[in-house]
Amino acid sequence: MSKPKRGATDLGGLILVDKPVGVTSFDVVRRIKNETGEGRVGHAGTLDPFASGLLLICIGPATKYITRLQDLPKTYLARIAFGQETDSGDLTGKVLRSAPLPAQLRQPAFARAQLARLVGPLMQVPPQYSAVKVGGQPAYRAARAGHEVRLKARQVEVYQAELVECEATSWLVRFTVSKGTYIRALARDLGQSLGSAAHLKSLRRERIGDFGVEQAGPEIISYAPPHCPVYSLAQLRAQTGQAKPAAVLVMGVFDGMHSGHRRLITAAIARARDLGKEAWAVTFDKDPDDIFHPGQRKLLSDYKRLEKLSQSGLDGILALPVPEVLAFSPERFVRECLEPCFEVVELEIGEGFRFGVGACGSAQTLTELGLDVCEHPLYRYEGAPVSATRIRAAYAAGDDSLASRMLYA
């Protein structure tokens, strides 16, 4: 079936999109144009590829409201990393300089006092890697070409700068700002004001005016970045005649793909790259909680869980069949699920990981079965481990803010 020709259709309205990391705002617009055939599609405020969160997409007659929507205040959750300043102002850029960390960086009172100084109207010089026009061209084009870019300061306003988390080398901050405010520039200037250096480690847009990222979806259009393949057990075992991948495996359900999961996956990928091996995830095709706790709220559908997992930088995913594998003993699990599919270099698991029938297998069991195992401590947020159970409890208690922070911190 051929795609519809772009032009004017009878479509119109506003789509709220939760943009993933690695996708440009234009990618989302282009995909919607291609899928709908409507040529009048635009967004009300760009998000950098390294950032995630809310995009407002206007379609058809609604595009006339783009300017009005762009004027609305925006709320971001930003991780500011201290010690280095980059040319882009974020983690994707080249390091321009390094500087000592302030001695009081871990003190919440100190952090709140410094952030309070940012609140109100201020003059801000945009980052050289920005869409601000210089000579009719976006500044980032000249910067990428190696030309020096001089941008003029302009007035913006910070309505709120709330400290969410204070760590040894970074702060997690929720900013609400006016149109035209660059969070990357706020991080840069904050580092300089402390006699140090800083850049953005992560950025997520949570709100635009009264529109929240929690309202985004359901997903209508796939605009995901390139992802790794997902294999069933039968598919991967069928390749036993070929060379099995020598891999570092990370195992888990990954229900929610929350901040703890992402840290475990990142650690597995880093370990694999250090060893010159592949990094694979071993998970389930369906969430076992659908069997053990039917009707329980799901943080992600099975499709979305596997999609997010496939976009995390892994080389491949083995999705084991539920409920069949849940009845396997630990020995049978290793013999029939791992050994036929991989040359297992190392297993990366979270603290307290259990597997096998009746959850009788543990890290010690895997070691006794001859596998090298690295058990990682659970990521803790506000004094307690992050888990899907805790996130669901936060939602049930009406604390969507805490749930969001645990998901994306």
C-alpha cells in the first residue's frame, strides 16, 4: 500500500508526544507527515536529540496556534553535572575545560541557595549550538563548521528552580522557564558562578503550559531510533549451527525500564565494551506479573517494554516465553536458555535477582552452575531502592512527581 501524498487533509488537532532520547523533533514531524499525508504539521518548541519528553505537535488548521503554544512556560527535569564544561552545553559536546568541584556541592541548603539566585528575569547568552539565527542561519551550523559564534544576551525568565536531588557531582533540578530559555545555558552559567564548570547530563521536558508529558500517548506513530533485534528462544536456538555470540548478559524483567534498570543495562554495556564482547539482555516476552498478579497496573505494555529495551544500546535481546520458562529449574534454565544461545562471558544482575521455578535460583546458584556473575547493588532514590513496586505505590498514593523522578532520574 502506497503512502498518501502530502497535502491538505481533513485532519486537524494537537498530538502530545513523549519523545525518546536519540530522536530529533523534526524526525517526529516528518514521520507524522509521512504517515498521515498531511503536509501542515509542526511542533511548538524543539527538543534536542539527547533530551526526552513532551513535544506538542500541531496538525492541519491547528498549526496556526504554534506561536501561541511556543509562548507558554515550560517545565524541565535536568541533571546538571559539575566539573566539566562542553561546547554544546550537554554531555554530547566536546569538553572545553575542567574545573574543581565546589566543596559544598553535596549540601542541599547550599544548592537551594545557588538555584534561588537564578529565579527571576535574567540576561542569558544562548549556547553556540542553538537554533538562534546568525546571518540568517542557525548558530549550530556555523559552530559545527568550526566557526566562532558570538551570540547576544537576551532576557529570559526562570519561574522556578527546585532542587530534586543533590549528589556528589551533580544536581537534579526541576526548572520552569519562559520561552527562549536554554537549560544548557543555565547549567553552564551555574557552573561558572560557582567557580567550577558544568553541563547537562540529561534533560526531560515535563510540561508546556497546562499540557503534561503524562498525557502523551497512546503511541500512534513509531518514531523510535534504530534498535537492536529481539529474538525468541526458538529463533536464537535455531542459530546454534552458527557461532554463538560471546556476550555479557544482563538479566531481568525490566518492568518499567526505570532509572535502576537503565543503570544496570548501562553497566552491562560498559563491561561488554571493555572486554570487546557483545552486550545482550535476557528477559521475557510477557511480564510474569500478568500471571502472578493479574490486574496489577503495568508501567509499560510488553511491546513498549521490549521497544525501550531495544533502544538502550544493546546488541541483542532474548525474550523467553512465558509461562513455559517459569517452570524451569535453575539448572534447566541455564542448560536450555543460556548455553545453547550464548558463549556466556559474564552475567550482570541486580541485587536480589531470582529465577527458576518458585524463584529458587539466585546469584549463588548461577555461580555454582559455573557462570561468572556480577551482582549490582540496587539504585536508591530518596533512601530506598527504586523498583516497579515502589513506583506503582507512588502512583497509587497520588504522588506522580515521585513516580516520575524514579522513572527518569
